[in-house]
Amino acid sequence: MNLKYFKLAKELNDKHHAFLLEKQLHFRGNFKSFSIVSVSQLSPERGKSGLTSLEQAEKYLKINEQQKFTKTGRITEEKNLQAFIINHSLNNNGILPFGDFTFITSEMAVQLNDKKRIVNDILAIDSNNNLAIIELKSLRNNKVKQQTIDFEEKVIIPKSALIIELVKIITGKTWNGNTRKIAVWNAPTSKTSVRLNNLSDKVELYNYVFEGERTKEYVIMDKVIFEKE
């Protein structure tokens, strides 16, 4: 595993920063290729994957094919939430809209030794250089806590040298080796409340509520409010 495509994604994000902000797009690195991804509420997480070169990516930008993924799809509130968080960070020097975190990357996918694939929603680092493993859930489902623990145990710990390098490339910071596990989920109501399980002392919890629109066809988040639980 190497970080070639993370480096290319960062180079493109820096070079085309103003244009990407205007179009609500960003480049996302991964281990086998990189992608251009929408952070618009009209097309959250839609885009083009499988990019492998600067030339290929810049040709795609020139063609300006954003119109191919500007329509809303089925309701995917977690994608809207992820898009909102990333879009906020892109417009605020990398700072997420909750806590004290600087965005590193999202949707990091790793194939494990058993051939299973594990994916992290958002990776970030706080001002004390602790790594934050962040998972998002539109429902108050305790499984989201376990996801943060699994990613730490199966990816972050065994690949710590790689993670140190990644953090340095994207943020210029030096990870101190410590982690914070963060679950972001719906604020509790009489309909969504769930009993906290015994993982709650290991995982920090953030509630969210949003102003916008939810229909049977789509979700639009105009404003999201986060509060630590």
C-alpha cells in the first residue's frame, strides 16, 4: 500500500481550490485510485471514481461533467450529512463543523487479510494531534460505535506508520499515536432514542439535527447543528 493517489488528490485540491469550492466538488484519494466527489446537497457523494493520473482528472474538470451527478437520488441521509461536514471543512481551512477536528480524508477503504473490506466515513486530527476516527449514522444504532473500534483495531493500529505519513501529507501535522473514536448520530427523540451500550465509555458521541427538507425522494441539509452527548 502506498499513498500515491492521496498525494495526487491533495495536489489537485490545492491547485483547483477556488473552482472546486464553486462547484462543490473535491478530490478524494484512496489506495488504488482517486475520485472526484460532489459535496452538494443535491448530489451528495456522487462523482467519478477510478482516476489514476493528473491528466485524466484535469481533463474531466475541463469537460465539466458535473451535470451528470447533480440530481438527487434516493434518500441517503448519511451521505447528505457526510457531504455537509466535508463541504464545511473545505470552506473553513479544513475544520469540521463540530469538535476540534481538521479533515484528513473520507471513505478510506482497506481490504483486510480475510478479503473483507472495511471503510471509514471520516478521518480527522484534533489540535492536540490525536487521530479522530469518525463514523456517521442517520439512526441511533449502536453498531456505529463498533465501527469506530473495528477501524482502529484492523487498520489504524496495524498500519500506524502509513497513517502517520498520510496525516503529514494532508495536514502537515504529526500524529501523536493516540486516537479518539467518534460516532455522529441523530439527536434523541421519543422515536429515535436508544439505550446506550457498554461501548459508550470508549466512543465519543455527537448528536445532530438539521434544518432543511426531507421528503420521500430526497434530503436537503441547509444547516446542521451538532452537540456533544
